Amino acid sequence: MPIDKSEIRLDKMLSRALQSSCVPVPPDFTDKMLTRVREAEEQRLLTRVVMQEKLALAGCIALGISIIAAAAVVPEFAKNLTGQAQTFLAKISQTAESVRCQWQFYTILAGALLLAVYNFMELLSGDS
């Protein structure tokens, strides 16, 4: 495992501090300190990810509320939105009917696609 620059810097700083200290230090002191530093970094990253997820959820809720408010304030917007939803649902039913009529073709197509994705992933992963 390659040594990180921050580990080298921490090791030098600890060496200088320990040379000036007269307290006996256990042999695995540096490893314990590096473990604590890594755990603190992981905790910081986890906190950041949780905050991003909360912001994404808040954005989705705000978008939903704004659409509902726009539909309540502007009736033409609601009519247009309803018309688009009906068109979308009609297209879904047409697609489902098409798939039901030609399910053998789509099954073979899905199998070929899965095989291509599997081979691509194997190509990228290499020998590891």
C-alpha cells in the first residue's frame, strides 16, 4: 500500500514531538493515530453525504410543493399538466401492448444487452 504524503507529514511531526517528550510511547502509537485520523476523515465524509441527501430530499419536496402551488394558482398550468399526464399514461399502455405482442424479441434483445454490459464490465475490471 503506497504511503500517503499526509502520513509522512504526520509521522515527521510525531517524531519531532516524541523526541522532545520524555514519556515512553508504545510502538503502535503512530498506527493508532493514523487510524483515528482516517476515522475522523470517514466521519466527515459521511456527514457530508448525509447533508447532500437531506438537501436533495428538501429540493424534491420544494419542487413538489411549487408544482402544486402553480397548479392551484394557474388553472391553465393544471390543465396542461393533466393533459401531459394522460398522454404519458396512454404511451405507457401502448408500449406495454407492443412489448406484450413482441415479448420474444425484447427478451432476446434484453439478453444481448445484459451480455454486452457483462462483457464490458469484465473488460474494464481486467485481471483484478
